[in-house]
Amino acid sequence: MAQNDETKQGQAAGSGNDFQSLFEESMFSVKPGAVVKGRVVGINETHVMVDVGYKTEGQIPIEEFRDREGQVQVKVGDDVDVFFDSSEGENGGIVLSHARAENMKAWERIEKAFNEGSAIEGLVVDKVKGGFKVDVGIMGFLPGSHVDIRPNRNLDRFVGKRDRFLVLKYNRMRGNVVVSRRALVEKERGALRKDTLKVLEEGVILEGTVKTLTGYAAFVDVGGIDGIVHITDMSWGRIGHPSEVVRMSEKVKVVV
């Protein structure tokens, strides 16, 4: 009789534990396969511990939080986005990934930029055959012919710089993204050109940027439109070359 009472009590206790476990799981409504917000609660030499409100914390390899220089980019208390991979990891823990969450967010930004025709920011990482590698969250390709609206002899100067680009095409399944700086510059110049044409008339003074120097003139961008300043109109005195008066990329005032 006593054994039966002990058995019933054990079953009741077991049922209580099962109920508590089910209750805790039901409180966490997000299922595997989703991006969730978590908080960094610990960092050691190999892993970052993240609390996402589940009954156990997830451990993410610390390499997923390092930048290109190898520096860890999070600290205890930071909120981070993580991909909830599985609730059945080793030792009963949950499997999370920060890298996968960032990857999914990057593809969403790329798709949105492509559909809206809006710019996306990226870092020109390296020069490769035919163009450049550009980090826009996903490693993309910038064709050499799409770097600028004019032929550019010194392409190396773009490496290591952040810039804005339009997405020409992408394939998420293959992991391919092609971007263009030239297309964005042309789009912005087109908008500027419309505004410039509204005020463009003889005698108007405009501010422009010196874009090209030749032996006989300076070409000045006055808002989406290139104007020519002949060497004879650059100085009251005689000069041998436009570079004696203006420099590349210099802001100048000109009269139409």
C-alpha cells in the first residue's frame, strides 16, 4: 500500500515536471527557423552565451562575432539578432547562429534595394579579375565598367572605401550579387540635371566640380551637366595648362 502511495506521488511529481517543461516551452512561441532577439550574458575564449528567453541559453562560436581584423564586436549586455536553429542541440541546449541571422538580414536588404531601386551601402574589399569584391552583407561583385561614369585609370583607389551602390541583379540560391556604382551616380546626376536645367540660362553663376582636365579646357560638373571652361576663359593672363588654375575635384564658380 505504501509502495502504491509512493508510486502515485512519483507519478504526480513526474507529471508536474512534465507540465512545467511544457509550460516553459509554450512560453517561447518562436519556433526553429526564425530570427530572434537575444542578449549576450557571457563571453569566454571560444563561445558567446546568448539568452533568448528559452529555458536554456545558447552558445555561439565567438568567431561569428569577429570583424575582419579579428576583434570581437559584442560585450555582455548587448542585444543581438540570432537564428534559432534547433531546440535539441548537444547536452540539451539550443542551437543559435549569429552569422545566419546576419546573412538572412543582408539578403532582405538586398532584395528590398533591388525591388525599390534604392541604394545599398557596401565596402570595396578587394580588386579581382574584371572588377571588385564588395561586402554588402553578402560578398558581391562590382564590374570594373560600373565603378564610375568615366574611365578611371586608378581603380586601386576604390579598395578599402565604403560607398553606395545599386543592385543590378542577385540570385539568393547561388549566393550571387552584382552591384553598380556607376548606375547610382547616373541616376543621381539625372535628378540633378532636371533641377539644373530649370535655372540654366546665359549669365547665371553656378557652382561646379572639376571632373576632367585637358590641354585646352576644364570640364566642370554643374549639377548633372558637364560644362566646358576653355583655357582662354580661365585667367586674365596667359596660361599654358588648365592645371595652373584649377585642380581635379576642386569646387569652382562658373558663369554660363
